Amino acid sequence: MERVPKGIFAELAKPEKTELVAMNGDTLILAEPMQGMYVPHAFVGDDGTGRALYLHTGRADRRVTA
């Protein structure tokens, strides 16, 4: 996974890469803990074409396109 800051945050932080590994079904988990936690990343919802609407990591983030 690569997180790229946008807008004013692009000047304040650099992109971060993190490895995710399969956990079960549509859920991935961090390969290494982040701040002592292994955070699951679950794809949920359906946009009508079979793609997930949200990425859930403790809160649901709507899918966006570049």
C-alpha cells in the first residue's frame, strides 16, 4: 500500500509504503505492526460493478479514482 499526501499535506509529509498480506476473504493486514498494532484493511460494499465502495480500516474510506 502506498499513501501519498495531497494538497497542503504534500509539502509536509513524504509518501509512505507499507506491505499488506492476505488475512481472509476481502481483508488484508499489515505485514509489520504500525504503532504496535496490526491494522486490518477490509474491502466492503459494492458499487454495482463488483468493486468495493469502501476500504475499512477502523473507519470507512470511500473509493476514489486518481
